Amino acid sequence: MSETHNESGAIGSHDSQTVEISAGLATPDILDPVDHRAPLILGAPTFHAITEAVARPLERPPTRGWWICFLISLSMLGLLGVSIAWLFWEGIGVWGLNNPVGWAFDITNFVFWVGIGHAGTLISAILFLFRQKWRTSINRSAEAMTIFAVMCALIFPGIHIGRPWVAYWMFPIPNQMGMWPQFRSPLMWDVFAVSIYGTVSALFWFVGLVPDLATIRDRSTGVRRKIFGALALGWRSSVRHWHHYEKAYLILAGLATPLVLSVHSIVSMDFATSQLPGWHTTIFPPYFVAGAIFSGFAMVVTLMVITRKAFGLEQVITMKHFDYMAKIMLVTGMMVGYAYSLEFFIAWFSGSAYELFTFKNRAFGPYAWAYWTMVSCNVLSPQLFWFKKVRSSLVWLFALSIFVNIGMWFERFVIIVTSLHRDFLPSSWFYFKPTFFDVSTMIGSFGLFFTMFCLFVRFLPIVATAEVKTVLPQAAAHAVEAPRIELDQQTPDGRRLDLAPGGAA
Amino acid sequence: MGALNGILRPSLPPGERFGALAEFASPTELYHACEGVRDAGYTRWDAHAPFPVHGLDRAMGLKPSRLPWVVLVMAVGGALAGMGLQGWVATTAYPLVISGKPFFSWPAFVPITFELGVLGGAVGAVFGMFGMNQLPTLYHPLFGKPSFERASDDGFFISIESWDPRFDANRTVELLRRLGATQVELVAS
């Protein structure tokens, strides 16, 4: 650990400042001379320092901490393999499903993982369109998270169908039976939405990676140079290439934005277009999208707290980034809370006895424990983000992000299982209890996710180096022509402005 | 083998010399140098920067990218294919009466049509961009220069090809020096 710390100090060229920052304590309030905002990247590093900070973790042998994380994740992934193998061998009966509760952990996990992915697309596409420059420090890892989350999500529809060898029936493939999928079904929309979402996310991610792969290629030798050389496709940082590249990136962001909103809307229609009380609700699409962003940001915070510490990226992923993400969690958490209360209002206002019963049963029936876990994790716990102290404490951020992850998993569980377990006919009411294999498959999906993430932080640049360089003050072509700061200018709190080394050359 | 060669090498005219490579100290210097090279009337040249420098395409006199047209065609094509597939399946290949709706109940086909439109657009944007940039091109004469490795780190370069009608080893190097290059070298083909 101490090794990482020493090296992180080398990011900036200004020693006293760097030491102060990598300790994670003070954030100097030096404002940008042009837009009067505090700099996004701390310590005023040079372009080369950014390259070093991002590329170094790839070029060192992995640390013990990485091996520990990787091996734990890998054994959880092994558990997934065993669970799925046993499921295929024995059948769906190894799960705790029963007659009214035909969907439980499987679809809960599916919706949970699709939702996790959405924060990645929000950061990479929507915040890009809104010109939120702070996204550059976290977009690469958030996009990676999206892809891995979609991978986890796609497992569940594949394995929950009981006869996995006919999983290809989900796709419009000409076959000897002359049968075609039913395109009027939201489940079919879902197949297209989620698989296209995964494809577009992967394309977007790869396009963003190409310049950084070239950076790694140019720094390395031997086999690594050949591998990264092939992956970088011969990128030579040409401005003629950047010209088309930037256009492609903008268009991809413009396409991914409606895509991500459509994906979780369509996932919600799997439920909303049914006639089941508790599912048949028009609020579902926006409610699901808000929840997806909420849970996704929680997962980004969970991952970033660890990654930033492990790789000494304190100056690139700053407390300000966490502050922004905490505020987004607060907002989306309240949207979700609003949706919970509105559902109850509509249940009463609709005058439908079945609807009202379902919601009373949800809050006070046999699954009340799950419902109130959800409410306390998703509605109450994020309220702590009103406090600046909580938003600037990594311990609090980490703990609350875990709470939100738990709460959002329970949200899907509550929606699915409480609506199903007491259907119209009381004689068929049944209580769903997870079996060992329900739980092991869920834990296993986390294993897949964290294994992929460990491999990602080990082998690929985890910060979009080229993009971070564009938000440094010296990156603007007219940096020199901008009004220079007078050396004796003072910050509002009376400190003297320090002209950053490596600033406008 | 021919296909592999296409991936490995750029299509350049024959000749011993690729051209001149000049390094500049900062994005600002590069910006003004690009304006200079553009105004001197060069056409076969390029700038290299580790990140997209804002406004540099204008300084180089590049025309707006035609990529959006590719994306438009691909997105519309994807959407049409989506609606076409669903309509054909619902009316011809596997007609089923669902809730007494007409066979071609197009509102139910909108989500998949939209998704396939997005897929077409995204594929068009990514592969159109790589196509316009003629990537992958795994080998390039510029990669022979060790200093050029900094183009993906913190180096700012202009390369002028020897096949440019205005190229003249002495005068081009002189121009680049005058424009503020910290270092100019000639690159073999």
C-alpha cells in the first residue's frame, strides 16, 4: 500500500501540493482563470503525468491486493459455473420457485444488473451531451461496469427458461419448424433492447479505448506492444482522424442516450403490460429508469472508492467527483421514493380492490421485511447525502453505496415476488423461499462482474487518458491568449493564487 | 496475404521519402503552425496530438465530417429492416391473431424498430469512422520515428508528405522551423 502512495505523489510536479492532495484531505480552492471553476484534476499535472498515472498500474506486476480481490471474485465465478451446471442438469426445480411465484431471483437479478449498467451510459453519453467535463475521470470504468453488468444480466434470461438448449428461440432465426418469435411481446422487445444495449455499449467503449490503447502501445515493448498495437488498430493520433472520431463519439452519445432510456423502459414493460396488480402501472418506465441510474451510481461509487485507492488515482478521481455522484444518488433516490409513494396513492385512487390489496400486502404482508428494507435503503439512507460531511467522507460514501445496492436489489425482488405470491385465487397463495442455488447463482453473478472488473483494471487503461487531458487548462489551443492570472490575485478565502506549474505554457 | 497487407500498410505512392515530421511545444504552437501550413497551400499533411485539440480542425482547414450521413443511412436502414422483419413475420411468415388486432399491428413493432435503428446508427458511426480514417492500418512510416511515440502522450506534431506538390525537403523544413517547430526530421518511407 505504501508503495502505491509514494507513486501517486509523482502525478503532479508540485510536491507540497501533491502530498497534501494524495492524503485525500484538502481540496485547494484555486479557480480556473477562464471559467472560474475549480480545476477538475488536482495538482495541475502535465500531460505526461496523466499518462504516467494511468499507464503505470498496467505496467507493474499486480499487487497482492489485486490477487486477493481477483481470486475471491474468481471463486465466486466458479460458484456461478457450478450453480448453472447443476441447474441445467437438474432443472428449474433447484430454485425455490413455486406455482404463483414463477419469477423470483432470476428476473430480480436480471433487472438489477441491467439497471447497474445504466449509470455507465449516463456518465458516458448523457453527461457528455450536457458537457459535464467531470465525467472524463470516471467514464471509462463506468462504461466497463456497464458492459460487465449487461453480461451478468444476459445470463439470467438465458438460464431461467428451463430448456436452455432452445434459448435460440428468443432470436428471429429461420428454423426447421417455420416458427418465428412474437414481436408484439415486451419480452421480445427486451431481447432486442438489452442485446443491442450491450452491443452499442461495447462499441462505444472500444471507440473510447482506441487512443488510450495507442498510448499504452507507444510506451511498451515486446509482446505487450504487439498486442496493444493490434488493438489500437494503428491509431496515430492524427488530427484528421480525431476529426471523424469526435463526430463519431458525439453521434454515439446521441444514440446511446435514447437507447439507455428505452432499455429500462422496455424492461419495465415486461411487467407493466401484464394485467397483474402491482405490475400493471404506467409509472413503471420512468420509475425504472430513475432506479436504474440510482443503483448504477451506487455501484460506480462502490467501485471507484476501491479503484482510486488501490491505484493511487486521487488526483484524477477527486472528492468533487464523489460529491457530484452523491448528489445524483440523492436526486434519483428521491425520485424512486416519490414513485413508491405514488404507487400507493394510485392503488387507493384507482378504486381497484385488487390493486389496493396488493400494495397493502406489499407493505404489511409476509414480505413486509423486504419492503421496509427497500424503503430504508433507498429512501432513507440517501437522505444523509444532504450533509456535506457525508458527501466528503469516503467511508460514508462507500457504506451508503452498499446500502443503495442492497436496497435496489430488494426493490426488484419486492416488485416481482410480492406481486406474484398472492394472486387472484387465495387457494394458490404461496410464500417464496430462496434455496441455496438461488443465492449461489446471485453471488456467482457478482463473481462474474468482479472478475471482469479485476481483469479490466489490470489490463486496460482505467481512466480515459486522452479525454482527461482535454480538461486540463493547458489543453486549450488558446490557453496563452486567455487573460493570464495576475500573480497577486487572491482566492475568496484570502489565500494567494499559486500559478500552477505545467499550466499555460 | 493481400488482405493482411491492406491492414498492415497505408496506401501511399511509391517513393523513398515519406516526408517531414515537426514537433511543437504546446497545443497553442501547434494550432498556429497548422494555420501556417494550411495558408502555405499544403494539402497532403496532417497534425498529430494526444487528444482532440479544440478548433484544430478549423486551423487545418478540414471540411466538416461526412460521417453523419453514413449514420443517417445506417440508422434509417436499421429501422426499416426492423419494421420490415416484424411486418413480414406478422403478415406472411407466421401470421397469428393476437387480441383481434390486425396482422400488421405496427404500434407494437415500434420498440424493436427503434432499437434496430439505434443499432444501425451506432454500427455506422463506429465502422464509418474507422473506414473514413482507413483504420486499421497497423504500419505507418511515422511509427519508424522514436520521437513520434510521444504523439500519444504529450507530443504535438505536424507531418507533411513528400507527395504533396509543394513539398521540397529544404523549403518545407524551413517553413516548419519558421512556424516554431522545436525539432524537424525527415521520415523515410
